[in-house]
Amino acid sequence: MTGVLPPAATPDEIEIDLFLEALNRRYHYDFRSYSRNSLMRRAEVARDRLNCRTISELQGRLLREPDVLHEVIDAMTVQVSDLFRDPSYYRALRDEVVAHLHTFPSLKVWVPGCANGEELYSLAILFAEEGLLERTMFYATEINRRALAKASSGVYDISRIPGFTANYQAAGGKSSLSDYYTAAYRGAAFQRELRARTLFSEHDLATDQVFAEVHLVSCRNVMIYFDETLQNRVVGLFAQSLVRGGFLGLGAHETLRFSVHGDAFSAFNERERIWRRTNSTELPDA
């Protein structure tokens, strides 16, 4: 009696598998554990931007034309964010987490998947207003080099400032957002002081390891693009990185409820997706 064969892969599935394999083997960007539906959409965006008829044609150009890599990575990564996005999250940090952070003599904060830097500057402004900025080291990491350069510049289109300002006020801002940037031409440049203690660095959550012991990890709306295996790996990295009693903030649709490393955390404000590293002496294996 013969077993039932699995359904044959479709041409589209084979193309995306080969494309991801090529991207990993040629340039060491590993998207193979990202959500498959999201990957298909983003690969199609890359295909269209580079005027390719198929993903296979895009793969060929990627292998033989290194200059197209940045366009591909731009398409494959999501850079949508906002200053003080989901204001209630930042209000919870201000009202409930800051008091605990004040008990540490110095602080390290990791912002993985920092995109264009909006989350970083939100935290830096909050920390400045709460008297924590001068004793905090920030690590802003991202796999997209162009986005990382944008984040390190701290310059945003002036048209975004009204939205930024509304979010800042809703998040409990203690001043005027205009105190933190200078407007010129069509851009708003945020103060150098907000990023003076920030290390901007490439880091891939899919392949890289822990690089520092930190007191807060704020990684919002990143894990929703990962499959379950990669989500578990990333939560393990965060658990390894956080000090005992450190905090983890996730996005509005992300949770630790089903993670194999969930026992390393206790819910602190689950409504705002904030967890705290437990005092367990056993670290998970990421």
C-alpha cells in the first residue's frame, strides 16, 4: 500500500523558494522563515519595480546584478511606521515602566527592526522628558541599510509632522514636539541630541545573535511578518538579551501567549503588549 503523496508545489511556490534561496546564499539575507503570503506580495513588488516579468527573472537579475540588491531589500522589508505610533503604548511606558527603569543606574535599550527610526525617536523623546536620556544607550538595528541611513539622519518629510504631533500629544507628551526638531524646506530634522547615544547597526533577527544585555526591548509590528519558528527564535533572543526584570514591548497584534519561550516572561500590561523578563535563572535556547 503506497502512501499519499503531498500535493505538488505550484510554479509560484517553486519560484519564491528559489528566489529566497538565492537571496540567502548570494547576499546572506534570510527571508525563508517570513510569512509566506507576505513574502509573495513583497516579491511581486520587487518584480514590478525592477520591470521583471517573473520572479525567476528577478532572481536572475539579483544573482548577476548586485546593484539591484538595495531595491529588492527595500521591497522585501516593511518600513511603515509613525512617531509615537499607537500612543497608548508610549503612555503606558511613561506611566508604568519608567519608574522601574529609574531604579537602574544606567540603561540600554534595543529597538530591533527600527525601520526609518520613528520608534527610536519616540523613545528618545520620552526618555528625555522623563530624565533618562543622558544615562541611556540605544541600539537601533535593521537589515535594510537604506532605512538605517534614514533613521540615523533623523530627517522626515514635513507633511508628516501634524500626524507626529497628534500622536505625541496623545502619548502624554510634556512639551511641544516642535521643541525637538528644526523645519527647513520640506523636511523636519530631529535634534542630534536625541540620537547622540544611539548605535545604528545592521542586525538580522533571523540569523544574528544577541549582542548586548539590555533593560528594554521595543520591537513593535515586526514579528507579525515571521512564521511561528522564527517568532520563537526571536522571542528567545529577546529573553537572552534582557536583564532580569527588563521589559519587552511588542506590537498591538503580537503576543507571547503561544511562544515556546513565554515562560521567560510575565505579563506586565498585556493590553499594551508589554511583558517583563522573569527572575528565572534558566535562559531559553534561541
